[in-house]
Amino acid sequence: MPGHPEPRLADFLRAARGRLTPERAGISDAAGRRRVEGLRREELAILAGVSVDYYTRLEQGRSKSASPEGP
């Protein structure tokens, strides 16, 4: 549909984040209880080396394009 972002990247990111556990990512679960399975957005953004705001925009399909991986 014109004017709407491509949902494939957003869908992929949400699904992948839900499948990755803190233990598998090497993250301490000191915060304890989680509302949903998987990593929090903040945790995944840190692992990916991007800002939480940028990751959130990607996951919500609000970013026009993702930048290529650096050197």
C-alpha cells in the first residue's frame, strides 16, 4: 500500500527479539520479571550497537531505510 512502510523488517525484528532469551544473549536478567518473552528493546539495541530510538523506529516500521553495516 503506498505511503505505508514495508512491514517485513519490523515483523522480522519483533519475532527475532521474542525468540532470543537473555541467557542466550549473555545478558544478566537482574531486572527479573519480564512482560513478554525475549529481550527488551533496550537490550537488543545495545547488542546491535544502535540507539534505542533508532531500533524502536525500525521495529515499528517508522524508519525509511536501515543503514548498511559499518566497516
